[in-house]
Amino acid sequence: MSMTGGKLTTHVLDTATGRPAAGLSIALYRLEGEQRAHLKTVSTNDDGRCDAPLLEGDAFAIGTYELVFQSGDYLRGQGIALADPPFLDVVPIRFGMAEAKHYHVPLLISPYSYSTYRGS
């Protein structure tokens, strides 16, 4: 069900350097049971944010979603030597949006840890 007034945003911070994670690829999926539908893929800008909300207006719908962050590609691009396979490569975050409001799902990453929270 589409609901105006809702919005989904994200940003990524590199906690190892204390800087925004620029150029990190993020894929957005909507989940319906075991089905996962790809909605879009975006990259973070120099501020570690996306240039526009991932979902808003008529594109926003309550439901279960997944953001898939290509953190390994980003870290390798920073010149960090990662193990093979890396401890963290692809970081999926699955979450639900139950009402038409602003959901902000940030990612804090380093080569050996990540965290997220519901931001504002």
C-alpha cells in the first residue's frame, strides 16, 4: 500500500577514518514473504549520503525492506587490504516500516564491525 508522507533515507560513515563513506554502492529491496524485489541501486555522495531519498511520496509503502551495502568494495577502494574472504564484504540490513513517517537507516562501518540504528 502506497502512503504519501513517508520517506526512507540512509547514510554511511567510515568509523575507521571518521569520515563519510563516499562512493559506496547500496541496493534497496522490498520483501514479500520469501520474495525479494530489487527497487534501485544508488551510490553515496561525498557526504556519505544519497542525493535523494530512497523512497518517498507515491513510491513509499509500508512493509519489509532490505538495504544491501557493498562495504567490501568501498573498503578496498580506500586502499585497505582485506582478507580473502573479507570479514565483512556485503552488509545487509533488513527492517520494517510500519507507518508513513521518515525512516532513516544509517550504517557505521569499519573493516571488522558495523552498526546501525533508526535515525532521524
